[in-house]
Amino acid sequence: MYSKEEITVFDESAQRFLKLKSIDKSSVVQLRSLLRFHEYQYYVLNNPLVSDYEYDQLYKLLEQVEKEFPEIITPDSPTQRVGSSLNQSFVTVQHLVPMLSLDNSYNAEDLYEFDRKARELSGTQEIEYCIEPKFDGASISLIYEDNVFVRGATRGDGVEGEDVSTNLKQVRSIPLSAPFSKYGLQQVEIRGEVIMSKHAFKKYNEALAEQGIAALANPRNAASGSLRMKDPKEVSKRNLDAFLYHISFFTPAENAEPDELIRKHSGSLKMLWECGFRSPQKEKLVVTGIEEVIKHVHDFEEMRDTLPYEIDGMVIKVNEISLQEKLGMTSHHPRWAIAFKFKARQATTKLRSVEFQVGRTGAVTPVAKLDPVGIGGVTVSSISIHNEDYIKEKKLMIGDTVLIERAGDVIPQIVKSLPEFRSGEEQTIYFPGSCPACNSELYKEEGEAVWRCINIDCPAQVVEKIIHFVSKDAMDIKSFGAANVQKFFDLGLLSDVPGIYHLDFEKIGQLEGFGKKSIDNLTAAINASKGQPLNRLIYALGIRYVGETTAKSLANSVSNLMELADKTEEALMELEDIGVKVAKSIYQFFHNADNLEMLEQLNQAGLQFNNYKKERTQEGNLNGQNFLFTGSLTKLKRTEAEAMVENYGGKIVSGVSSKLNFLVVGEDAGSKLEKAKKINTIKIISEDEFLQLISSGGN
């Protein structure tokens, strides 16, 4: 990124600034450039050219002059990384392009098949591939506009993620500004991974141990958990890193032609590297033909433990962007990329006992309790052993020595027992004939391997249904975790899902650990959940076989939840991803008297049964109009306001540009308002004016 001549100039500048006790405004631009250069050397190249003390002295000089002249502070100044206040909440934002998953492969045969399909669909005899590590961290999406970092978000559900910009500013290998205009780009969305290096992870756990605090489980969880921490200063302490490896979207700068580098994936990685990002420039390899790909991924697997960070595989991408566009994508993954997953890490330990747990659908699941053992950076002491057939197939006995692995380096499972280590004292594992929670008789449907308790009042099932209902991916009732659900249930304060909306907070306030602030937070979270979109409510109901994707299909097929009760199994099967088994389960749910009573109670409690997207008007709509909200809204939640725009055919954009039609301004509006004032075509309206616009049908 920097030439030898530039490095020499920066070195001379550093020596000059280090002799000064203060500077004036005219030197600020030069000092900022100097600090950015040393951040790049330290955090991206891992090659510091000044000591930590010298860097701190330069940083303090900048802090001093910006404090004296606050009007000169810019968003990309090195001093603007660490926020001065806590994150109060993480707003959900929409990605410019959906963040799809990758198709996975575990052997050469999968890669041959991937290559065959890619050649067949593209009409190409031999394809050039770009290979790079599959980083084991937390996926992020960054947006830069006019060279400045404006937003960073988590992956979320792939369509929307949480705005964690302030926390991402603590990752020093993410530049606050980057010279994209040099390459003819105005707005850029980049994908990458936040990671915690093995060294940083070890150091952080050592610091926790000195304070008597439990160690973090593994680098991946440490990185992922950091993104949602309330205090950005705590995030900074974790010394996170980031690899940026994909330009997912860009708009050309005015009167500019995008650089030729953007025509190949390897070229875009080179561009990111030259712009100051830590892209996998050194780790990547461009090869022609699948044989070379297979050789390289196997070679890399052998050296994975020598890397300073965790990876769990390699990603193979078609290098030509034009070919990527030709191959396209499914609803789940791009057809031009595939992840080759490395073999799972393994270990041996003792199986000491088996506990039987009852889930929300009544399924009784045996859980093996093991001597704790470290595997792939995680301590494992419990593993699901699925069902009675699985126990028999693996020939498991209490007291066995077992071989375990983390499938995909995430989910632990028992590979096999090792009977050669048996002493004769091992015991047979007997599956119970009655429910361990309510003692009701267990049943197993023909063709299934799972034993179930069908007692609808089974306490274990009730608790699990409530836990699922309040969970993050369902109604997302914060402060209402599994422990609180269990506590309220055991004390008789909560007996079913509708009871969530009728809790006796006076009694809860008498419990240890539930002060006024805790109760206020829980009350607010419960009330906020009433406005969750219909697809989340459907998923929260815990209908058997209905996951998040199917819940969205169901929600998009109706204007009101109760319309599902009128659909036949045949009508349900006409919807995407719904087969015979799923349709039958949905039909049975909406024709069960107890379930209908529960839905009536939830409706009375004020939950959102309508689907806004089905309520768009044909007249006076907002088709072709782009909206952006800034500041704090007082009459609507941000998500509600954005949903209203979309209901009338409008679109929510991420930043201020000439493409923006309406900027809706709430209280304490910031830089977006000032930027919008400079563009004559943008209509700046208040929240009340926005509501008038909506009430008039979008005219």
C-alpha cells in the first residue's frame, strides 16, 4: 500500500512530531495520515515501525488539538474509534445484498461435482478458481461511502443484521477510511470475518484468570460475543482482528469507470489489500482446474495448526466475476463458491452417565455426561446421543471410553465406543418407558426413531415451549432467558406462553435479583415483542417441522395469521418448501382446540397477527421512492416505520446520496441531516409529516 519513499517520509514526520508538545490546526491532516500509516503497519502487516509509547505520544498530540478545535474532528480520525458512551441497543439494518451461506463439501468427490456443475452451467471447459482460508469467526458486512466507513453489521438472518458500527471501529485492522475513489468506486459493501487470533485469545484468558474470571471457550465465540457488547471500550480490550474477503456490491463514482481489478475476485482482494484492509492476499491462491484446487486444500489442511488464527476449511470461488454472475445463486448459496470443510478434531473420554431430557415437541433425548475434555478449543462434558436406535447402533454403555469429535468444529458428537478398553463393569443404557418429567407413557410413531411424551400439560414441554417462544430468533424477548423461564415456572408465576404477557411484576419484584431496573427492562422487552413481524410469531409458536424459512413462507401467504386455519393440507403444500409431513403438522396445529385458545389469548394480549406486506395499497403508493431515517423516533419504532415504507412499495437505503428521496428526521439527528441539506433533491420531513404521508396512502 505504501512505497519506500512514502515510508521514509512518514518516518521523518514521526520524528518531527515526537519532538513537539503541541501542534496547530494546519498539521492535523498530516498527523492523522501518520497515525493511519502506523495503524496499518501494526494491525494489518504486523510490522510496527514505532514503539507503543511513541504511537501513544502521537495519538495524544492529535487528541489535544482536536479537543482544542472540535470543529476539525472528522469521522475517520483515529480518535473516533473508541466511543465515549455505551451502546444502548443494536438497530436492525438491511444488507445491500443478502449474505448467503456457502454450500459445504467434505471430500474430493464433492469438489469434482461442484466443478462439473460450474463448467456445465457456464459452458466453460476449464475454470480459474481462487482459494482462500475459511476463517472461523463472526461474519460482518461493512459499507463505505465516499471513502469513509459509514456502517458495519452482523450477518443476522442474511437479509438483515444488527448495526454494530461502534464496536467494529475498535477493530484496528478495519480502516475508518479507504481510497476506493482511486479505483472508481463511490459506495462499497464488503464482507468479511471478525476473528480473535490464537495469541490474543491466550493473552485475554490469562488476564481473566488473574481476575478470577472464567476463561472464554474459544476464539470464535470470543469474537462473535464481542460484536454485541454494550461497552466499546471492553471490545477494544479483546484485540480483535478482521479479514475482508469479498466486495458484494459497489456503485461507480461519478464520471468514473471501475478499476479492472474488480473484474476478478483475486483482483478485488488485491484492491482491498491496497486500500488498507487485511484481505487474504498472502493466503489466497489462484489455480486453473479442480485438480489443483484439491491438491491445495489438502496441503493447507496439513498446516492449519501452524496458522496464528483458527480456520475450519477453505473457500473455493470462481475467479471471473462475469462467470459468477452467469452461474448465479440459489436461495441458500451462490453456485460459484463452495466451502471445503476440514476433518473434525477428535478426542477420547469416559461416558459416565446418561440423562433423558424432554423437548418442546415431547421428544425424549438422551444426553451423555462425559469426563470433561478439550477439543478444538472447547471443553466438552455433555453430548446429545439422539435416540434409542443411535445408542444401539454405536453400542454405547455407561463407563465406556468413547471417541468424540466436533463436526464442522462446532457440534460435538460421539463417533464410536472403544470396547477394547472395557473392564467388565460397564452398564447397559436402558431407555425409559415413561416420561422422565411427568411419568406419562411414551409413544413412537411408525417410521420414527424418537420416543415422545404426548401429554400436552407435561411441565418439561411447557417450559421448553416458553423458552423457544422468548428466544432470540423467535420473539426475541431480551432479559427473559431460559433460567428466568424455569424460575418463574417453578414458582407458579408462569404456566404457559400467553402468561408471558400477564406476569405479576409485583411478585417478581420480591425475588432476589429483580430490582426496578431489571423489571423495567423485562417489561419493555415483553411489550416490544408484541410488534414482532408475523413470520417471527409463527416460528415462535413451535409448530413441529416449521423453521425460520418455512415461517416466512407461511407469513407471506396470508394477510392475517388466522387465515392459516382455513388452509387445507393441499393448499399448504403449494407453498415453497412445504411437503406432506410439514403440511400435516401445520394443519393439525391450527385444528387443535388448545392451540386455537392459546392464539386467541395472544391476539387479545395485542400481538401482531397481521402481515403488513400483504396490506399494500394500489393507489398512492411509494414505488420507486427511497427512504432513510435518522435520529430517535418518538411515536414509532424504527422497524415499524421502515415496515410501513415497504408496505407501500418504498425502499429503505443505508446512507445519504443523490438516490435518496426522503430523509425522515427524528430527535437528535446527526451527520445524515447535515449531508442531506447539501443535496437539493432530498425531501427532509419530520416524523409527523411521515405519518401524514403514510395515512394519505403514500401520496
